[in-house]
Amino acid sequence: MTLDAKLWDKVLAEIQTEVSKAIFLTLFKNTSLVSFENGAVTIAAPSAMIIDLIQKRFYDLIKKSLDAHTGQTTKLLFVPKTITKEAVTEAPLFEASATRTVGHLPRVRADYTFQNMAVSTSNQLAYVSAKTVAEKIGRTYNPLFIYGDTGRGKTHLIQAIGNQFKKQYPGQKVFYLTSEKFVVDYTDSVQAGSANRFKEKYRHYDLLIMDDIQFLSKKERSEEELFHLFNALHDTNKQIIFSSDRAPVAIPDITERLKGRLASGMTIDIGEPDPESRMAIVRKKAALHGVMLSDEVIEYVATSMSGSIRELEGMVNNIICHTQVKGMAPDIAEVRQSLRSFTRPQKNISVKNVVDKVAEYFGIDEERWCAHDK
């Protein structure tokens, strides 16, 4: 047994005392330590879903144990088991605390594809436009700007374009990043005196995908650099894709000329999914993991809360984990019990509540207002 394997066995032994048997068997039993080099610990797990659950719930527990056993401040990296140690060495991976997903493209989830997306009236136009862009890179809808509230599926859609493009054109360059990453890269390059290298790097891509462009607000020098980068890519028919939580015209504190560039192609809003669409999302997400839910369970999950698609997926992941532990899909009673932490308490509003608030607002005495002679 290697030193790395012995180290991971010690960590697993500690984790086993901290979590339930069902959680350990489901999430940790089939994990392994791929490498431990210079404080960076690479851990392999069976699937992206397992990685997501481990990182969300047990990252701190794992890190604490590794720090204690190694005497170092470790950094945790998670990869699917299909990725070998050699692949980890060749391709840069990212810290679990900063990036939740690992795929064949840096920072892009391999499971974010067009095939895995539930299409409804709320996102149909965005879906069709994104597929068109993926098939005709640089020739139509350039730039593509997709916006909508948090958790509407924007990141899934723009990363699906990247995955499809890389599959169709493996020899061409695609790069996905957030606007925050762009600002950091640019600032670091200026401070290091390597701004020209930064420009060359970003102008090298055939497809540039920038998420959460709204965070570029008030970053004047980075805005200026993006403006010139946009022109350089667009003039050479390179595809540019943006996402935001609002339309270009509504982004505050960015220059009008940059707003004009952002809105110069196709701008599409992803609306809130209706109950039927949410049911379709639940059914599809569960089916992707081989879990067939009853119509009663699907309707309950889809309508029990009005949160984002991201929260809806969290509920489905909880059910999938439950299914893996029990070996069968849960019934409606079990689902209600397991999803209690997701539901938000609702305050009942009575007629008296309304009367009190109206009387308070208008400065009216409640008793006189409700008197029979009024």
C-alpha cells in the first residue's frame, strides 16, 4: 500500500466516525486519493454528483483531517474517477472551494450539455439560439447575451455551448470564465508587467464564454480591456458569449459603448419556469441518474417551493442520494420528510393583519375604521 493510500485510509477512518453509515457508504466508500503533491490533495470520486455533495457538505471535515495528518495547510481538488493521475498532471485543476466542477474543459461541467437540459417555454428561445450558435460559431448571433435571475439555467446553457463546440471542433480553442476571473487576470498581468501577454492569450481563443458579466460594473480599466478584446475577436469572426442577471442596458456603471457591444448580437431573457416546466425539470434530472419518480412525487417537488432551478436540482440530488442508499425510489411520505430543510416556512396572513397594516399606513384608528356606522 502506498503512502498516499495509507493517508486516505486514515482520513476515511476519521470520517466514518463523524457521519452516518449510509452517508459513508454512499459518498465516501468508493473515493480514493489520486495524489498529494506540494500541499495539493487530489481526490477521486465516482461521479460529478458525488463530488458536488461531498464538497457542499464535507469539504471542511476532509480538509481538517488531512491538515492534521499531513501537518500542512492542504488544498483539495476533486476529479471523477475516470480522470487519471497523468491527466491531473497535464491539465490544471481548480480548488474545490472556488470551483465545484471538473470536466474536459477547465471550469466547465462535463454534464452541462444540451441533451441534459430540460426545455420549456421559459427557456426555449434561449435553448434554440444557443444550439444555433454552437453549430455556427462566429457566423450568427455574435455576441450571444443570455440573461435572467439567478438559478434560471444560464450557466448550464452557455457551458453546453462550450462542450458542444469542443466536441465538434477538438482542435479549436474555447475558454470559459467569469467576469470576476477576467478582472483578476487583467489586474495581475498589469501589476506583473505582462499586459501584452494577457492580450495575446485572450485573443487566441475561437470561442470566449464569460459568465456573470454584471460584476464588471465599476471596473473601468477591465471594461476598457474587454471593449478592445471584444473588437479584436468580433472582427476576426470569433464567437463571444455573455451571461448576466440583467439585460445589457440595465447593467449599472459600465460605459455606453460597452453596453452597445454587449447588445449588438442576440439578447435573450430566460424567464421563470412555470409549474409544468418545473415538473419536466424534476423528471428529467432524476431520469438522468436512472431514478423514476412517481407523478405525485414529481408534482410535490416541483410545487413545494418557488426557488431557482439550482435549488430544485438540490432537491432532486437529495432524492437521488436517498434512492442510492435504500435501493429504491422514495414514496411521497419519505420525500416530504427528507425535503423539510428545503421548504421555507410560510406566514399565514389574516384579515386582521391586513387591517392592522392599512390602519397603520393611513394613520387611522382601527376601532373607528371598523365601527358599524362607517
